[in-house]
Amino acid sequence: MGIASEAQYKNAVKKLFPQGDYWDEQFADPESDTSLFVEAKAAELIRFRERMSAVFDESKPETTTELIADWERILLGDVFSNLGIEQRRLQFEAINDSNLNRAVLQKTAAMFGMNILDVTIPYRPRCFGFAQFGQERIGSILTFFVIQIVATAAGIEVKNRFEKAVKNKLLANQIPFFYYIGE
């Protein structure tokens, strides 16, 4: 469904007026206030319909361009203006990924120009209880445990952003320790 033509919008606006000879005379005169009003409203409706598509795209973090800084501030807690638009969109994709595994950690690290070298869980907690099969999470969701993440070195600000992004993805009972190689 495309945007209607200007003539179609003018016709639609004219149909909102009462019927009668007076209104027909007003529409026949292109300089009358009524005709000028119809033209202005038709132009406004076209502009609104064109903008509506762009606003719909801005309403989703995955397709935004104009409001990406606002989406970042709300969802990520910081504005990443130094990254390209595609990298900025990848960050939104990463926070929507509910599973946390090595591949997701690598994807998160890649957004910051880093590489995950190793992920280990040095202490294996033992627990009993119900589990949901098919979950690709690191460790158990029932007890506290440590995750050691070894990554390539980066600047202090990049490290802080990376660590914040990873901590936001971890569950409350998962305690990350970060180690950087190449410093």
C-alpha cells in the first residue's frame, strides 16, 4: 500500500466538507480560502504519510538512524558515537540475545574490537533441582559461580565498556573476572 497521490488526498479532504452549490463554487475558485485550505491539508497529509514510515523505522533499535544515540543511552547506558552505525546496531542485537555462551561473548567482544581467547569456570558448583533443557547458558542458574574471561587487550575506556556489556548479559549470580593478554 503506497502513498496516495496529491489529487486523491485533495478529493478526500473535499469529501469532508458539506455538499451544496456554495462549496462547489468555493472549490472551483483556486484562490478561495477553502481551495487553499484543501491544498495545504493535502500537502500536509502527504508529508505526514512519508514521515510515518521513517518514524516507524526509528521506533525499533535495529533500524534506527536518527535516534540511535537515544536508544543507546536508554538500553546500553552510554552513547557509542565513535562506532559505525552497523556496529552500534549489533550492540542492540547482542542485548536481545537471551542465551550467553562463548559465541555470544565473542560477538560482544568483536563489537569492541577485541577477541575472546578463553572462557573458563574454575569452580564447578554442585546443586540439585529442576532444569530446562536446551538452554545454552554458561553454568548453572542455581548458585553463585565465577567466570574467567580472557580477552585481547584494548584501551581502558573500551575495556570498561566491554566489561559493562558482559556484566549486563550475565545473570546476577554469575561473577565475571576479566584478564587481558597483550597489555
